[in-house]
Amino acid sequence: MNTKQISPNIPAKSKVFVGLSGGVDSAVSAALLKSQGFKVVGVFIKAWQPEWLPCTWREERRDAMKACLTLGIPFLFFDFEKEYKQGVVDRMLLEYKAGRTPNPDVLCNKEIKFGIFWQRAKALGADYIATGHYLSGEKDQSYFLWTLTRDDFSHTLFPVGYMEKSEVRKLAKKYNLSVAEKKDSQGICFLGDVSMGEFLSHYIKDSPGRIFNTEGEVIGKHKGLIYYTIGKRHGFDVNKKLPESGPFYIVAKDIKTNSLLVSDKESEILEFSPTKIKLKDINWIREPREEVIAQIRYRGEKMPVKVSNDIVEFGNPVQGLSLGQSIVFYSSAEASAKEGDICLGGAVMDKVVAL
């Protein structure tokens, strides 16, 4: 996609509903679409936010409305609070209760931004929807977009998808957008400034428990399993530690016994690091035709893998892998050197097949 020409195959008078978050990326997306002759409608989507957190959505909606006024485009407000709570938050909480680590941003994209947003927009006459997501470069957000289908892509535009952030901010100034210098939002939208652990503590009953080493000895206490992920080395107390001991890493969680298993020995940590994982909810945007590389966390290292049906095999044991997380597949860097890594699809890591 060439950002200077959104798509040569789309009629210039097509109606595009742009999801405006109140930030600079989506505002510039709307500006670019309007400048190229599209009939643009700005839409602010209200998600769910817990009552005990400071309310921020009204400020974001205000910034989205300002962008529409500046650009001279219609503004709409979609209240998807109920759908967000059921489709994203409730499902996320079920996963955490089961001791897994889901990706709420992935759920949000699938259920809300590219799900009911498109359905509502289409019902109101939209030919396309657009968002401010980046698809490559330093701000690449393709990790969160692996659930999109070919049909989703057929009616979705990403005007800033292949641009750099600095270029987007320059364009924001060019179009006199008030959000040109606005800081990027951090983390998950409904969390605000609190940690995931603090959020989960309001909805999941949790209690302190014991920490074991690999020899079955109790060597410390933890404050509750919801605060920990595999591979973490902070936030728990080890009271039986030898002078020569290195840092302890979490290698396993046991929901039934409410316990953590930790080790400070590299050989043991590797023993608990999987090489094969069973996948679920697999979605291929493009069928892989060459070597595949994979990413198991946002901004994580990409590594070569082999995918056969619903099994992914890593070349080496993977430390810090959390079940329930997304694994996203890309074409190999060598095969896509001219375009950058191309997202092929993804899946949810469901079960360990072999250690």
C-alpha cells in the first residue's frame, strides 16, 4: 500500500468511516482520506471502563470531535460499552482465572474495531472503515491484527499503515490538527494508569501461596497467581537463597495448589521451556509458502518456526512463553527484504506438546 495513494482500485467517492480514538494516528488517517476525495465520517467508539478508575473517554471524544471540526467531516458516536465488556473484558477474565495470559488488544480488534464497528458502519452506508494502525516500521502493530480475515482486509483501510510516526506528526501539523503533539496512549485502553495485576485483583479472588523450587522445597511466598507470568523474576519473595544463587525465574504456575515453581539454574529453566506448542483459533491471512518466523509477544524477538497443522515447533526452547498469548507468523526477513516482514496470520498458544 502506498500511503500517498490509499488505493488505486477504490473509487474516490467511496464513503469511509474512520475510527477516531482521540489520538494523532487516526486523526491523520481521516485527513489523508479526505484529501484524496473520499467521503469521510469520523466515529468515536466508547469502550468499557471500570467505575473505580478515572473516566478518560470524554476527553478522548472531545479530541476526536475537534479533529472532525478541523477537517470539516461529520462526527458520530458509537457506544459499544456493553459489547466491549462481554466480548473483551469478560473473556479476558475467564482466561486469567484459568491461569492463562490472553491479549485483550487482540480481542478488541477482532470483536470491536473490525467486528461490530464494521457492521454498524456498513448498516449506515459505509463502503469501508479505516483505522490509525501501523503495519510496519518502529510502531508496527500487526501483532494485534492477526485475527483479521481476508474479508476484513477487503473493506478496511490503513492510511498511515506504512508511515513513520515522525511523518504522521508532520502531517498533523500540516492539517492543523490539535492532537499533533499529543502523547501516544500507553497500554490497554480500559486500564488507565493501573497495572494489569491491580485491575485483575478487583475481579478475581486470589490469595497468597507458596513458592517451590524444582526439588519440591518451599522457598518463599507469592502474593497471588494473577500477578505473575512465566519467565518473571520480580515481585515474589525467596527466603531460602544460597550466596551463589542467581536470580530466580518462574517456570510454572499451578492453579490447583495456588503455587509457583521457580528456578535459578539455566539448565532447569531450559528444561521447562517448551519447543512445541499446540495452537487454537488459527487464522491464515496468507498461506505460508516459505520459511516462517514467529513473534510470541508484542515487540518480542522474531524467531524461525515450523508450523504443521495445529502444532508450532521452535528451533530452541523458548523461555518465558505464556499459554493463552498470541503467536503471530511472518514471512522470513530474507524473503520479504523489500517490504519488511509480512504478517501471515496467527493463533493462540494453547498447550505444551513437548518439553
